[in-house]
Amino acid sequence: MGRSAMAVPVMLLLLCTMRRPALGITDGLLPNGNFERGPLPTQLRGTRVLGSSAIPSWQTSGFVEYIPSGHKQGDMLLVVPVGAYAVRLGNEASIRTRLPGAALRRGARYSLTFSAARTCAQAEQLNVSASGQSGLLAMQTMYSSNGWDSYAWAFVAAAGDNSDGDVEVAIHNPGVADDPACGPVIDSVAIKTLTPPRRTNRNLVKNGDFEEGPYIIPGTKWGGVLIPSMVVADEHSPLPGWMVESLKAVRYIDGGGDGSGGGGGFAVPRGRRAVELVAGKESAVAQVVRTVPGRRYALSFTVGDAGNACAGKLAVEARAGREATTVAYESAGDGGATKRAVLPFRAAAARTRIVFFSSFYSTRSDDRSSLCGPVIDDVAVVSVRAKRR
């Protein structure tokens, strides 16, 4: 083989290697997603940001503040959950960043995770948008006592927003408060590529072990990430396969720690991830499974606690079509025990909805201001053949 013939595959290999970073996006914080790189002193008037490009890697509009940890506003002390800085969005203010179109696969699903805290307004909302899709996340309920929570939202990559094919990610405060500075504080904006699991012959439930879900920010005191309420379509869910058909959110948690939170500090019945039902009957997850009318099935699942001092009487209510059951669970709050439950049912239609929610509200025994609840994991629906006589 001549040198010219040998050079062709070598050049192709080099080109593929050079292009590989553009084939996918790295899971984790967006560029300057923790806002630790801030404006120059000349680009600040007190805490207010001057100029739309003052925060590296971000574009701002409206009344945006750059908040150092420990900043006081009147009698209120603003705390930054991770690192030293965060941003606050006033009335109609927004922050935007661009993701390179070459790093996103068209038609692929991505989830955004960010931390947010409410300040002086009571009924705050945030509008999150990307790739021509948007979602309004309610922040009326604070699930942790320090006022901070992490939220997740998902989108499907479509055409780019400009000639370069880049996709714009935006977080906007649509609220109008008496004080333009009474807006939510934002920190730790991250992304994750989602790989939606498929149904199998062994389990009709997709993502029944909850192992596929949004990025969970490490180092946060509250741990986990909230899947927002009223996610009524699977294709828009940051928890593939599942919908949140309730007024309140559910918490997506990861294991591997002592139950104190902080990303990897919860007790999980099986595997690495699970769902905590944190708001009683107002906190529910659901999925529609394919069934054959008249055929018998069994819905099985595991109930436990997150090891986060959620002690006392807990209960999970499960429904499959017309059938329902309640599984009581006496929690010591240490994540040390689990309970397996089975709900037999006969399918009445070609689609059967399965739903899980907590029977009542619970708070942590060591922090009565932080909501908690039972954990569900390892959900399965299988066909049950009738026994021959």
C-alpha cells in the first residue's frame, strides 16, 4: 500500500477524533453556571448588573443583581447555597446563555437543573425556555427550611435559534412585585442528556427503577432535585417515562450517603436513584402502560424512606386502572428498612394508568420546616397468567 493510500484512513481517524467533542454535551454545570465569575467592578452599581454582557457566558436583560453570599437586604440575609455568588432576577428580568448547536443532537431530550430561592415575593414563578419550548415553574411552596430548592425541566433539541444553529437557554422572572428587586435568586445551572429507557417483556413500566433522570447538583444542603408539578406529558418530563400529575412537585433523590442530603446523601431502596413523595396527596407520579383488555397483571413496587429523618407513620397509595391499595410504612427515618408491595389488577383498556402518591404530609423530625415523605422505587408491571386447574 502506498503512502497516499495509507494517509486517507489516518486523516479520517484524525478528523473523527477532532470532531468527537462536538458530538455531545457534557453533563454538569453550564459554562459559568455557578456564576462564580462575575462582572467587573465598573459593571456594577451596588449589586445591580450594568450591561447585558457583564456576567461571563451569560446575557442579561432587565433588573438583574449579582448577589454575594451574606448580602443583606433590609432585615433579610441572602444566602448562596454553593460557592460565593448567585444572581437575582427582578421584575421581567432574565438571564440567557447559548449552547452550541453542534453539541446537541436534534430530537434528543435534555434536562436543565438549577437552584432557586424565593426572596420577598410570595407567589414567584420562573419561566424556563430552550429550543422553542418553555415551562412555567411555580415557587409558592418551599420544600427545604433554608428556602433553597433545585428544580428540573426538560426539552427536546430542535433547530437552533440562529444561523449557527446554537440553542438559547433562558430563565425569566415574569412576576411584577412592588419592589423590582423582589425576585428569585438563581444558582448552579446544569444540563444532562437523557436516555429514555424502553419497555421490555420483563417490565411494562419504563424507567421503573428511576435510574434515568435529571442532573443532581452535588454539595447542596437540601439534596435531590424537584420534578415540577403538572408535567402531564412524558416527552416533556425530566424523569423519562413518568409524569407529575399533581399540584406539588416530587423529589428525585440519589443514594450513597448518610441521609443528610447534599447530592448522594439519601437512602435509596435499590440502585442509585428513587423518588420521594414530599407533599401528601398533592405530590403524585404517574405513567400509562400498554395492556391487553381483560388480561391480569401485577403492579409491584418498593416503599422506604430516604434516611433523612422523615420518621413516623408514612403511607403510599398506589392505583392501577380501577384497582387501588395503600401501603403503610413505619419509618425510623434512617432508611434502614423497605417494604415490597404487589397490587393485582385486570386491565380494562389498552392503556392503564398507574399512579403513586403519599397519604399525608410529613416533615423531618430534625427540621419541622422541611417537607419529606415516603420513597418509591423498583416499580414493575408484569402479565400474570391464569393458573390451570
